[in-house]
Amino acid sequence: MAEREEAALALRESEERFRLIAEHAHDLIALLDAKGRACYLTPSCESTLGYPAGALLGTVAWELIDAEEWAERREWGPGKLRELRLRKADGSWLWVEACYEITGRPESHFVVVARDISERKGAEVETRLLEDELRQAQKMEAVGQLAGGIAHDFNNLLSLIGGYSEILLRRLGSEAEGSKEIAEIGKAAERASRLTRQLLAYSRKQVLEPRVLDLNAVVVETRTMLEPLIGENIELVAALAGDLGSISADDGQIEQIIMNLVVNARDAMPEGGKLLLETRNVTLGNATPAGPPGTTPGDYVVLAVTDTGEGMDAATAEQIFEPFYTTKERAVGTGLGLSTVYGIVKQSGGQIEVESDPDVGTVFRLYFPRVAEEPEPPLAKSADERSLIGSETVLLVEDDEALRELGRVMLEAYGYTVLLAANGAAALELARDHPDPIDLLITDVLMPGMGGVELAERLSKLRPQLEVLYTSGYNDSGTSLKGISHARYLQKPCTMEDLAGTLRDLLDSPHSPAVGTRVKASTAPR
């Protein structure tokens, strides 16, 4: 009797130990019969999966396992770890790492042990998403570098083609033999230069002129151009936030973004539909929904363009920002519209996200960092008629010999005396040795060795009254040219009239040291 009582006590103590272990185990432990029905479950099984106590007893365990994982059950042997998804009471899925053993008595019973690995799987998924985003960003950056390099070289060639065709046309006159063909060459050069500007926009190497803007005002001003563009079968609706914050961006480039997105939406709605332009303030933080990849916590102004068109599948949406990728016919689109949008938004410090479903529609959301300053007034557009002829001396610094010669021809056509230098060092030497006044410096911003900004600073010490005009068709830093005002910058390629008009604006302005000595001839350029 004593031995039996001692054995019974040991059994009760053993059962109590295993009961305590089972009831407090975080892992999911289940005993299944030969048909997979749950005979026993630790409390963690039902609490982790969200079922009431006792609700899973008698349930066939395989019914809780995701069908795709269960289809491969033959590969799952005793003692082998396997990742599975279990259906929770609310219909969601729980990732677990599980193994099972066949019990000795009866042999057809199974003991299954599973561990919740949702946090680890979530981290793995997040890592894969980040890796995918990084690969996509690297691909876009590589394509952008290539596009920017091509655009830079083509800009120089197009400057020569467009510039000399304009010079020839001016010399021959519009009625001379061959003038029509020369004019067509010039038009082709202008169309090509628009393509290179789009490539530079995508590669974030175009020169921006950022100002503090009211995005609502830009949308309202652009809307007048949009309505005839989209046609009568598309309803255009604007929902603009009344307390919208300011952004810092190039207003001309923001207009181009809106135009490109609207044209893209119009083409996605050939049978008509609804197009919504929406603005709002958004604050992103740890407790708020995240914005597009790359956005950091802070205050943003969001522009959303939503259409009810054909939409896109995921594979198409991944490629839409790549240059020359288009789903349109060759005669309809170049594949640079959305690439331009992408580049301008990125170069303006913003981010962009796309949501699209086939046959439902597409929404583009553009996030621009909000700034505290009040919007600046719109730039006044000069419409005065004045002579473009000058008699001043201009120092032209350009490292490309062909462009340097073209600049000389253009400037001399408007009456200027031109001094040429191939680089900053040569320009400094020429400025020291030249006995007469030099009224204006025209310099490329980006040159080998000494850049245009450094050259202007050093020349201003030699000739304090010198005016400066910067030119560039390529922003190598990928940011706006800070410190250079709009009035002192001219983008290449440019027309002769653009060049001459900018020179007169600088030389005739009140701050110019030689006001009153300028020749105001009214003859046409020779």
C-alpha cells in the first residue's frame, strides 16, 4: 500500500508538472488522433489564434492550415521543421514554425508543436520589400545617369544645329531659296531639345528655379489650359484644401507635372470618365500611415491626380517611370511624360506613389515637403518692345570650341564686341590684360577646372562693375543652382532672341554700372 501511494503521488506530481508546463507554454502544442482531430490543445493554441476555450477540440487541424502549404504535406516528415500559415478566428493568417512526432501509444496519434514566427516573417517581408525598392531605385538611378549624360551631349549638338539654322535663316530671309528647309531643321532641333529637357528632368539634372509656391494657385492657373485639352467627355473636378501649406518648387515644372499627369489620365479614359485634382496637407509620423518609400516623418503638401480609366496591372505600374516605356502607340506617346514627372518630383525633394487597378482607375500622389514661408508673388512676365542691339564688350567663356564660336557669331550679330576664353584660367588672364572695359561675363556654370561661379567671383575682384550671365543645359549636382537668380541664368540651348533679350535685361537694369551709355539702335541684327 505504501508503495502504491508513493507511486500515485509521484504520478500526480508528474502530471502537475506537465500540466503547468502545458498551460503556461507560449508554443502551440496539440495532440491529434489518426484523422487529424484535436484531442488536446494547450491554452496557447486557442488564445494565440483567437478562438474561445474549447472551440477547437474535435476540429480537423488540416482545416486551419493554408491550402498551399498543406498541398505539400507529403514533403513534411516527422521531426522536420516546416513553416505554415494557420487561419485565425478573425480570418487572418498566423505564420508558425511547426514539427510533429508520432506517439508510441497509440501509434496513430500525433503530437504537433508550433511556434509563432509572425514577427520574424514580417521582418523578412519588410527586408524583401526594402531590397526590391533599393534595386528599383538603383535601376532608376543608373538609367537616369545614362539619360542625363546623353541629354548633356545632345544639348551641345542641338545648340549648334538650332543656332546655326537660326543664323542662316536670318541672313537669307524667309523668302530665299532653301529658307523653308532651314526652318524645318530649326523646328526639328527645337523638338529634339524638348526631348532632352525631359531626359534631364528624369535624371534630376535639369536646372530648376525654385520659389515658395501656393500649389492651389498653380492648379487653378493650369486648369484653364487643361479643360480644352481633356475634351468634353471627361469631367474635371478640383478639390483644393483651403488651408494648404506652401512648397518650394519651380512653378513652371509643377505646371508641367500637372499637364503630363492629366494627359496620361486622359489617354487612360478614351470613353470618358472623371478626373480629380486634389490637394491637402499631410503630416507623417510614427503614429500615422506611412507615405511613399523614401518619405521621412514631417509635414507635406500632397497633390493627387485620380482618374477612372483603364488602370494598370502591377507589372506595368513598376515600369511606368522608366524613360521611353509606354503602353501607347508609337505615334501617340514618347514614354517620357511620366519619367519627367518622376524626375521633377524627386529633384524638388518630393516623393511619388501610384495606386492602380485594371478597369478601376489610377491615382498618382505627389508628396512635397511643406515650408513655413508665405508664397512669393508670381514673376512678372515682360512684354515690352525694345531694341535687342548692343555695343558693349562681352567676355564669353565656354569650354566647347564649337559652342564658343557659335556664341561669338550670335553676339556679334547683335552688335557686341566679343572676347573668347576656353576656360576660367584663360578668362582671368584675358581680363587682366585687356585694356578696355568689359561689360558682361557669359560663362557656363559647369566647366573643367574652375567653374563659372568661382570664375565670376574672382573676376569681380578685378572688375567690380562686371555683370554676369550664367548658362547651362545640365545640372551635374542634381539640385537647383542655389545663389544664382533667375535674371542671371539662361538655359541651353536657347534662341538668339532669348540670349539678346537676357543681355539687355541685365545691361539696361538700374543696377547696371553703364546705364545711359547703351546704344539704342533700332536696326535689325546683321
